[in-house]
Amino acid sequence: MGVIFQDSYSLPGSDEPLTHARIAHSSNWFAGGTITASGTATGYFADAPDNSLTYEKWQADALPATWQTDLGGAQTVDYCCIAGHTLGTNGCTIKVQYWDGAAWVDMTAATAIADDMPIYCIFAPISAQVWRMNITAGTDEPTIAVIRFGASMQMQRAIYGGHTPIDMARQTILRSNYSETGEFLGRTKQRTQLASAFAWAHLTAAWVRTNWKPFQKAIETEPFFIAWRPADFSEVAYGQVDQIPSPSNMGVRDLMSVDLSMRARGYD
């Protein structure tokens, strides 16, 4: 499914264009809130989506269902990201809402989810304390590993050439069996992951020092979400790095460049 925009979304005047990547990471999301779910199936955990790991999940015990976080105080939020889910497999419809003190306000319209790609919901910044994801319909209760609310890191420059969209960057480890005469005897798929690279150039030194350094520290310990060109393409990745990306001076005025390689969670 990838990117979901607020109905009639209008880019705030101070924001970078939507051809520039949006990144959600642990320095700009709000975790550790008070979690409330409408219900939880046996063997699952209501607070699992407040953890960045994907092996523990929440599953509602009935539909429709809600998963809610109270941030403990009003925070400015412009995204909701979801990963490690089966919302597409289970034919679910979702919307993101906040509590304005009197009623729930929709930040995204009810949206049917087509697949299990990570989701990056983008909407106008709103200051609110209580947020929730509302699953309004589905053929079965989905499982969800990660839900995050926060304010996006907006890349200063766009990318296009040389980038492999994450959903086309499958890396699958296979074990094939053959007979002595070369007959095919079957194949085992041991693991599938996604891997891609991002390269940005002509970033001002001031922007890098303000924005990239917190990101560097965040991804040392936590995965992150990235929507590489949300205005044009819906691909969203949730993954991590094996090496921390370090910017370097380009030798052109005060401009810098940086490359980022990531491994993302696979999905079918």
C-alpha cells in the first residue's frame, strides 16, 4: 500500500516538496505512551506495536478494532507509520484519528489496504495527545508489529537516478536440490529480504548538522521508515542499516553528500 495522504492534503509552506524523501526514526517519533486496544487475541500483546521489533505483534480479538496511544501530553504529529502487518492479506480498511477533547477526528479517510507493504500516512501537522489507528473492516483480524506517530525528517534534496525502488530489490536466499543427472528435485526458500541504497548530494552543511546527526544516532539502535519520493511513488521501507552512513564534504562551497544502504523487512 505504501503512502497514504490525508484527504485534500496541502503541503505546509515550510515543508520540503513531496518529491523529497520522508523518514520516520526513533528521534522523531513518540514511543512509550499509554497503550489501549479495543481487544487483544490470545497469544498477542496490545503494547507490541509500541516496540520497533517485528517478532511480537498485536492482533485484535474482533473487528472493527482500534489501537490507541496516549502520548502523555500534546505533541505535534504529521505521520503514522505501520509495519509488520497483514492488513492487506486480511482485506482491512483503516483510518488514522486523533482525540480533540470532544470527539475523534479523522486524519486519513477510511482506506482499503491492498498489500502488506509498510504504510506511511502523511497529513498536516496537528498537536494532540491521544492518537489511534482504527481498523474499520476486514475479512479477518490482522496482525500488526509496529505503529509509530511523529514528525517526519524531510530530506533537503530529492533523488531519482540510480535508486532501486525497495519493492523491486528482493534478495532471496535459495537452496536448490538436483539429482546426479541434473534433474530438478525442488527448491527451498530460506529467507527473503529487501535491500536498497539511497544517495543524496548538495546538502547544506547546516542542514546536515541539524538533521542528519540525530538520525545517525537513532539508527544505531532502531529500524526506521522511509518513503523515498511520496508524491510520485508509493514504495515504503521499514528496515535497518548494517553500517552507519557518514556525510562527507563535496568540496563545493559548504555542501555535503551522504549514501545510505539499508536492509528492509520482506513481505509478500
